[in-house]
Amino acid sequence: MLTKQDELLLKSKGIKFADFEKQLADFKTGFPFLRLESAATIGNGIVRLNEDAIKTVTEAWNNYKAEKHKVVKFVPASGAASRMFKNLFAFLDASYEMPTTDFEKFFFDNLKRFAFYDELNKKCKTTHGKDIEELLAANNYKIVVETLLHTEGLNYGQLPKGLLLFHKYAEGARTAMEEHLVEGAQYAACNNEVCVHFTVSHEHLELFKAKATEKQPIYEEKYHTHFSISFSEQKPSTDTIAANLDNTPFRNEDGSLLFRPGGHGALIQNLNDIDADIVFIKNIDNVTPDRLKEETIKWKNIIAGLLVTLQEKTFLYIKKLRTNNYTPSELQCMKNFLENDCTVVVRIYAILVTKNCQLICSKSLIALCVFVEWLRIVENLAVDLSTFTIPIILLVCRY
């Protein structure tokens, strides 16, 4: 039974009672396994481009950026860093004082190689009056780890991954957040502007804003572009009820219901709020140092170029169908385009009938669905929808 306080909590989060009941029912019945059609291979979900095609799509992306379009880099950044340091937390809880496990020995042997070393060294001096080497010489290994993880030190045990120093450079270390700005400047700049959107937790929002304010001028000068940095928080309506082993709602000590944030899939609502023509999606910790960025940037340009090439052809075909300006041979070309150029297997109508179709079928996917319907109607041209294929990258462009 829900109390009045429970009902108020659900209302404040925007969670309907029916959705709350469904969450509990799902715990009881379990979740079905995803049925896989087949492995992705070249020609079946994977496209292999030759050098000429790579050059063509790369030029298409450069031309697209030169026009008046809006491109956004969407970065889920709410993930906490606590799991990254679980072995160090275990070391602090251990009965021994010296590095004992292989991990602990490796960590201290390579401590100077970490991007956070200089900041940690400064914090050790200001907090304990000794630098790292002096503390280690006195066998104060745990003091060094405490200074790294605890609130009195760098607080890495509680900070989000986006605010940790990830990579070391001669001019200074960069956080993961900064690496996304640097990366975005090299493939997502459009009209001399790089739009980057971070989804963050409420408790860390101000820290992210402060870091953006501090670093934005530095990278604008370095890359001769303007950054438009925005933030959103995961919507509380996507939170999930915690349950006991008997599948009853778990309650806190004060009797209130305990909810936990949903996974990355819950961010589809944040993504749907983004007004852009092209959206690149990449997790906060999926970044590389500068020495490895060339390959990343190359393939981002290629993928985006392939996207806008397919998009342009889709829109052209829709226009022809709308105006009845086509020939029988062009209709066949359209059919071949759907069956050969669009390569990720999706059951369109199964998607369209879901209650969230406005989220997952928005923009170009809807355009492609309209395209298919026209082809089915016009002169009864047969298109096999049971294994109809769509490029997944079309999900991130606007029609």
C-alpha cells in the first residue's frame, strides 16, 4: 500500500502510478532476453568504404558544415568515478599498510604517470606538509590514497568521471570534459561554433558549469572557434523504484521510497530535447589523448559524411514521391537504396507502434518510414518490411 507521502513523492518525480506498478511487476516477472537476428558482418550491418568513397563522404561532411546547420555533441556525463577506484578503496579498508596485491604494487610503481599526479602532489603538501615521495618513503601509502579519494583531498572517490584529470600534456593535464571540447572542435564545428551538451547529475551541475567557465576561453583561443556549452539533468520521471528480495518496494530508514536513477537509456528524453540537425553521441569517458585523436576524428568525419549523404538521397526520393515526379526505373532505384544502402536491420512497424515512437522515431527515421510507405503504395512496389533495413546513424539527423 502506498502512503500519502508515497503518492506525493511519485507526483513530484512525474512518475505515474501505473508506471510504478509496472516497475514492480517487471521485478516479479523478469525481463525478456533480446532476440538477435544474426551477427553484424560486412554487407549485413557493416559498411566497408573504399578510399574513393571515404574521400567522397568526407567532402560531403565538410560541405554540410559550411552550410547553415546546427551540429551538437551529446555527452552523457553523469557517471560517478567511484567504481574506477574500487581497488583503492579496498586497499584503504585492508588490514595491511603496504601495497600487497598486484594492482596495488602496479598503482604505486606508476603513480607519476597518472594525469592527476601533480595535483595530488600539491594537495599532499598543503594537507600533510609532505609531498608524495616523502609520504611513500615513510610508508604512508594510505595517506596518499586518502588524499586522492576523500573529500579533504581531491575527492576523486565522489566526483563524476567528467571532472577527473584524464590525460597528461606538457601544457597541463585535461579532464575528460575538456577532451570532449577539444575533440568537438576538430569535427563538429559548424559556422565557427562547437555545440556540446553534457547530461550531468544535479549534485555536480555547478561543478561542471564552473569548469566550463574556466576552460572555455582557453580552448576558444586555441582552436579559433566559439563553444556553446549546455547542460541538462536526467529527468526524475525516469527513476526506478528499488525493491526488496521479495519484490516489495524498498524503503529508507525514514519510511520513504527509495528510487535510483535510470540507465543511459533514460537519457533519450534529454536527447529528444536537443534541437539540432546532427547529433554525435559519445560517453564522457570515451576519449583519447591527442596522439590518438587523428584516427577518431577521421572516422567521425567519415560516419557523418555517410549520414548526410544517405539523408540527402532520402529527402530527394521523398520529394520525388510527393510530387509524382519519378519514373519506373527511379522507383526501382529507391527500392534498391532501401535494401542495399540502408544496412541495420530494424522492424519499422514494431517501433512505430510503441508508446515512445515520437522519441525513437523522430526526424529522419520518420522520414525514412514515410519513404517506405510511399514505395509500398506507389504502383504496389513490393518492399519486404519484415527485414527492412535502416542506417542507425539516421536516428541522429533531423528531417
